[in-house]
Amino acid sequence: MLQNKRILLIISGGIAAYKCLELIRRLREQGAAVRCVLTKSATEFVTPLSVAALSGDKVYGDLFSLTDEHEMGHIHLSRDADLLIVVPATANILARMAQGIADDLATTVLLATDKKVMAAPSMNVRMWEHDSTVSNLENLRRRGIEILGPDSGDMACGEFGEGRMVEPAEILAAIQAHFKDDGRLSGLRALVTSGPTHEPIDPVRYIANRSSGKQGHAIASALARLGADTTLITGPTREHDPSKVEVVHVETAREMLAACENALPTDIAVCAAAVSDWRVTQEADQKIKKDGSEPSLSLTENPDILRTLSQPGNDRPRLVVGFAAETGDVIEKAVPKRKTKGCDWIVANDVSPGTGTFGGDANQVHLITETGSESWPQMSKQEVADMLVRRIADHLHPPAAAE
Ligand code: CTP
């Protein structure tokens, strides 16, 4: 069932757009609330009136309609949804999504969202096989957008091949699969650290690192989606605060530790932050001026947050997960790190130059537990987060006991 799930259905202008009507009906039968955005060309294939009648809601379409913006701005449209799905997804809208073009309401909502996005492509086989579409799809998948289908078969244009949109039943099944774990972590508390820390040298300068915070933020979102009461403690990043998560912004390692201790007790702790190992022993209270000499910085080791949280005691979370950012021999370096830190699991990844891990959208990780290590395929950071959080849910509530 999809009781209380809010689906934002973006209908673009393809011949399969009429199938949306059946999808809306089926989603509503399952208890979902469906709100629809139609592109201008979609209205050539389905009428806003039939979409409104089936969805039981106003239909949105024109970015520049002052009434739409007044009643429900594009940011709210995505904020108020649990999932965005583009059905059918034409080659054109996929290209605009891949390029970040926001020239109508549909693409503006897609660019503004931090929610899970699915798309069901529908196009002629030659368009589907075109190099541009292939690279757009690669780009979208890397960013965590789930692509459903397409199927092969006879097409409306008279050709045969890949590009036919998957049936509404299959789209419904994918949506149900997406929500199936929801609520599995209800009643549990989770704490996630994310991003770099900034360690001041003087009022102007600081020591930092290349962490973007993307992985930690995605993990916090995924934990919250499964129902955990989640606190995200983040160093300075360009990431948006995820919805349904309590976010604490910090700068330094010591502030991050204090915020973590403040968030205890918690059932789950995931330390994804790239905490600066050192701070400047004595921060200068005035900007340090050049004087022709070679300046040197005296550094002091920062507290180890992961190790502190892993220490045995009443406040120890039931599951503590650390990350290991390594260059070369990732598993060999990360296995002993699990022991020295005292955490339960380590997610190890290679951050060597050229891997694109720091700052990029993709990640290839190895999960190291008390029973050994397993290597996961290269995935988007969102997919790594979803898979890790599903594993956390399986560990705390084994599937057989979850019913
Ligand atoms: N970590 C932490 N506090 C620190 C340093 C690291 O909580 N002061 C956590 C990170 O969030 C990560 C794990 O420890 O979960 C491993 O971080 P990593 O940078 O790989 O290892 P370090 O402990 O810094 O060891 P080294 O840099 O020597 O490999």
C-alpha cells in the first residue's frame, strides 16, 4: 500500500502520456496522493481536465502563472512530495534534466528537488540509441535517478525496438519497491556526521579538506525516509539541509564532537564526516601578516569522534558505522581501522585523485563488518546510502522479524 505517500507525477509530451491516467488511478487505489505537473507538449496528448479529474487535485503547468506560484511555488511542489516520477520521459526532458535546464515548471521542479526521482523513458528506438541519449542516461543514473525500462516492442511510429514505455503496472511496482522499507526504522534514533571540518588558523584562514558532504547527507535522508528520528551534524558544505532531518551546523572537529555528544543517546551512528585530524594549536586572533620569514604552524591532534562514540558504555549506539577514506590498498588499510576505532562496520572507499569520490556523485565502497568484507559495485552516492541504510535496517530488524 502507498497510504499517505505523496507522488509528484511529471507528465511530458510523449505518445505514452495517456498511460498516465491509468497510473494515477492505480496510485490512488493504493492510497497515494498524486499531484501532477504537465509540460506544455504533454497537454497535446492528455488534457489537464482528465488528469485533474483522476488525481483529484489541481494540475500544474505554467512556471510563469502567478496563481500557481502564489498557491504552490515550484520549491514547495518538490518539498511536499515523497517521490518525483517523470512519465513518460521523452528524450527531450531527459536531455534537459541531464543538463540542468529549467525552462518550464516541470524541469524547474526537477532541478530544485532533493527527493528521489524516477523516470520512465518513452521514445523512438533511434532516439533511444542515439549517443546523446545514451550519455544523458548515464549522467542521470550516476546522479541516482532511477530509470524504469524502456521495453522493446512495436512502436506507435511503426518501428520495432527498444524505447517503448514500461506498463503502468511495472511503474507502480517500482514505486511500491521504493517505499517498501519505509517505517522499518521507526522508533529508532540516528546520528550522522557529514562534510569536512574547518580548523581556523586566524580569523581569515582555515585548514579544510575536499569532502563535499554528499554521502553523509544522502545517508541522513535515507535514514529519515525509513523512519529514524535523524540528526545530521555537518561541517561546512554546499549541500541543502535534507528534509525531515534535524540539522546541526558546525565548523570544527571539537564542535562536531560536542554536537554528537549532545545528540546521544542514539541507536545508530554513522560517521561519514572527513574530520580534520589536526587543528592549529593556537589560533591567531589577528590575521597573520607576511614578514618575509617562513611561517610554521604547530598542530594538535583533534578528538576522534568515531572512536569516542564507539567506546563501550551505556550511551554506546547499538550500531556504529565509520568510513575510511583511503588511497591504495583500501581494504587492507580499512580492516584494522575497524578494530582500532572500535566501531561495528566500516565503509571504505578509495579517494585517490582520479576516482572522483571527493566531490563527485558516484562512489565505490567496500563494507567491512565483523564477518569480513564485501565490495559493492560503483553506484551513485544516493544508491550507496539507500543500500547501507537497508543493511542497517536488516541488522537491527532482521527481515523475518520485520513483518
Ligand atoms: N573520524 C572521526 N574523527 C576524527 C577523525 C576521523 O570521527 N578526528 C572518523 C571519520 O568520520 C571516519 C573514520 O573516522 O568515519 C575514519 O576516518 P579517516 O580519515 O579514514 O581515518 P583517520 O582516523 O583520520 O585515520 P588516517 O587519516 O590516519 O587514515
